[in-house]
Amino acid sequence: MARMSPVILILGSGPNVGHHVARAFVAKGYRVALASRNIKEEDDNTDQLQISADLSDPHSVKGIFSKVEASIGLPSVVVYNASAGAPNNPEDPLSILLADFSRDLHVNTTSAFVAAQQAALSFKKLPDHMSKTFIYTGNILNETTVASLLDGGVGKSATAHIIRSAAAAYRNKGFKFYYAAERKADGSPAYSEISGEAHGKFYAELTEQKSQGPWQQTFVKDIGYKHFPAS
Ligand SMILES: NC(=O)c1ccc[n+]([C@@H]2O[C@H](COP(=O)([O-])OP(=O)(O)OC[C@H]3O[C@@H](n4cnc5c(N)ncnc54)[C@H](OP(=O)(O)O)[C@@H]3O)[C@@H](O)[C@H]2O)c1
């Protein structure tokens, strides 16, 4: 494969957000690497590298980056889109089993931390003129609690902290870090109405911006970035 086109890596890629983000970046001339558990590596083609990986194992993340670098080049855009967390009993959130809590925290936070770490290492090796962007797909749970979504909320909150810190620390190097969360126009969560297409369009726009914007990117379909008071 030629190494001239920029590379995007999407961790936790499925039929909605992952698929549409990949499409939006292919349209911009990117080579795409996708990683998820059920992906079929034999479906590899010249534009898309498919990597089978389970992000509940944070130790697997470094190997994903190595594979991408060896096959299509260093990623200048990394999207972390995987999430985990089955609904818990809203009246007994502390009944979540430790094994489940720990696994979900790995998917929502620890592997995202390693991905951000690996992304920064990749960004350091890329030429100055390239846009370098890490985007974590979040939701409203870093700002509010939902009784039935304890471990998902813990993970999104913890990763929001990582993103906020990284956005401040690396802005002078030109590395951008974002926590992106789709909302409805009134500020309420998109939930099941989440639009993969809107994510693709918005993530491509975030990537094209030269410098770091607000670390928390709440956005509305067909509108784009919209600031909402904290919930
Ligand atoms: N703003 C909102 O209100 C809102 C609403 C809903 C969702 N969201 C966020 O949007 C993101 C997902 O959206 P989506 O489901 O529409 O996207 P998607 O790109 O269609 O799917 C996400 C993919 O992540 C992969 N994944 C899950 N666990 C994984 C693991 N342990 N290891 C590797 N890959 C894993 C799954 O593929 P495999 O099964 O093949 O592993 C899944 O298909 C999440 O971050 C979620 O929190 C936000």
C-alpha cells in the first residue's frame, strides 16, 4: 500500500458511528484502519485495514497501533468509539459484579487511555503540517448520572478527565484531543437517535481545524458544535 495518504484508526468500529466516520474520511482521501471484536480480517482491502481486537484487554491496544503502522502507516487521526456497560438495577447500582465493572472500565477508559498514549507517540513522529487529532465518542454521562448506567458513566467521566488533561497539555504541540457527544438541539442526549452520519461529518470537521478547540465537543446533527450548560 502507498504511504502518502493520511491514516485514520477507528477503535470500536461498527455499523453506525464507525462505518460513517470511515466513509467520511475515505471521502477525504484517508486510508482507514478499523478494529473491533467481530471484524473479519479477510475483508481487508486496499483502502481499509481490518483488525480483530477485544478492547476489554488494554494490552491489545499497542499491537493494534503496530499493525496499523506496519500496514498503512502512522495514524494522524484516532477515533475511540467502543463502549461497554449493560444497564444495572437502578435501585441497586452497587450490585454490579466486580468482574463486569472492571471489564467495562477497561473498554470505556483503560484501553482509551492506552490509545491516547499510542496516538501521542504516533503524532510525535508525523510531520508538522499534518493535522493530529484524537476523538473519543462520549455521551452525556460525564456530566450527569443515569441510575441504570453506573459503570458506563464511570468510564465516560474518567475518560473525559483524560481528554481534558491531554487537550491542555499537548495543545502547543498541535495535538488535539476531543470528547465528542451528540446531543439533541435542546441539549438532551441523542441516545437511540444517535446519527452515525452526523458523527462522520463532525469528526472530519474537527480534524480539519488547525488548533485545539473546546475539549468537550457537544454537537447537534445538522448544526455542529453547540455549547450547553453543564447538566
Ligand atoms: N451521544 C449519545 O447520546 C450516544 C448515544 C448512543 C451511543 N453513544 C456512543 O456512541 C458510541 C457507539 O456508537 P454506535 O454503537 O452507534 O457505534 P458503532 O460504530 O456502530 O459500534 C461500536 C462498535 O464498538 C465495538 N466494540 C464494542 N465493544 C468492543 C470491545 N470490547 N472491543 C472491540 N470493539 C468493541 C462493537 O463491535 P464488535 O461487536 O465487533 O466488537 C460495536 O459494533 C459509544 O461510544 C457510545 O457511548 C452516544
